Amino acid sequence: MRAGEHRPIMVAEALRCLRPAPGDIAVDCTLGGGGHARAILERIQPGGCLFGLDVDSIELRLTETRLRGAGFGAESFVACHGSFAELPQLLAAAGLPPADLIVADLGVSSMQIDDPARGFSYKASGPLDMRMDPSRGEPASQLIARLSEPELAALLTGNADEPHSALIARLLKREPVTTTRELEYVLRVELGRALPALDKGELKMSSRRTFQALRIAVNDEFAALEALLQSLPQCLAAGGRVAIQTFHSGEDRRVKHAFRDGRRAGVYAEVAATVIRSSKAETFANRRASAAKLRWALRA
């Protein structure tokens, strides 16, 4: 993909799980570039409506403009700036009933990753920010400065299972780290000096895990996901379907357990027996698809 190009992952698989039909009320919890939303919108017409929300106000505006230009007016598409952690309140404020289908594509989008100014990636130099909503919260640089060394180590372990968390935390607390390039230098050079037995591949994985752990903490992603999973039953109509796409084990584990527990409690009539992965062709064409996992549930 070209930098900044949006290519939604497992759209066909999500559609098979969700089974959108004309007249349905749909919710896209993570509008992003609008790939899943557009595919759903095309299938719920006539008479259907999609409620698309995103915590990233920058991408929300751009995607709303694209979908309006594609012919989806206010009667069929409602855009909302907000977190899916507050889905029940946002649906009520929009005057919408429980949805027939809900989709959530977790993690960060290509547009966010490939924009150096957002600070999500170690591949380009930019401010160490990582906020999905730039108008709220503290950037990653401030988080690192605020946390103690033990707290930072615990964050790296809890959010990304980083095996060298204690050492990385100690290195990060030596000097202020304010840019992605400075953080990458600590992880590639200083960690390599401290642990000369690590090869380049292992150092790269520690970089990925550290960036991931900080992003999750900056955006409080696990708490938001748990709030969504808890509120899903009240946001789904009877017989409604939900599909959630995750990109790392911490997310997938939470979704799997919530669906399993909901099935045992009779909240869900059926849940995915196994996780759904992207096809070989899609993974080859888009390397970001390799980490994706999709699970679904059917409201009782």
C-alpha cells in the first residue's frame, strides 16, 4: 500500500458474519476510513441507516465527506465524534433504537500510522503523541515522563507482554523522550547495547511492542473495549449480530471471553466457534492483515 492509503481488512468476512439487509440499523464503532461502513451502507439500502462513530475527529471529518460524496445523505448515514465506550449514550442521543448489526475494527488505521505528526509509528520522525483524539488526554511523551520506572515497566508488560520491560523502562527514564525517533533510538541502539545477544529482529519486535503498549495506555484502549463488550447486549436488537476485529492478543482475549460468557449466560444465541483470519491473498496484498482476527456473536 502507498503511505496513508486506507485498505479495510476482511470486509467480505465481516459481511458474511453480519448479514446486512435493506432496512437494517447498523453501527460502525470505528469508522476509520469508511471501508466497512461503505460496504454495509450499500447493503442496507433502501431504508437502512448506519451510525458511524470515531474517536479521531480528524479522520471522522474526512470519511464523512467521502461518504457524503458517494451519495449517502443524513437519512442513511449519521456521523458521530465519540468513543465506543459510550455507545449506549451515543445511540440514545441520536434517537436510534438497538441496532441490527454492530461492527468494530480495533487498533489504528493506515492513515494514523502513516502520518508522522500523529506519532504512532517508529518508522518516521514526529512528536511522540499517539492520541487517537488529539483534543483530549496526554501524549505518550508526557505519559512516559509522569510514570515511575516500575509503573512504566508494568505498563509494557501488561499491554504488550514485553519481556525486557524493566530494562526498557529504566532506559526511557534516563532522559526525556519527546519524539518517535528518540524512542526508536532507545529501543534499537541503547537496548541493543544493554543486551548484545539480541538480534535485529528481536530489537524490532521490542520496538513494536513498546509502541503498542504506549498507544494502548495513552488511549485507554482496554478499558474502552471492556465498556463496549459490557454494553453490547443492550445496544443490539433481538437477533442482532456483532463482529469485532482485533489485532493483538490482549484485544482478542477480551472479545473471546466476553462472547463465551455471554453465550453461557444466554445473552448470545450463538458465537464464533473459531477465530476468523484473513485469506492468504489478502495477507499477501496487505501485510497489516496478517495480525487481524475476527469474532462474531448473535444476540439471543
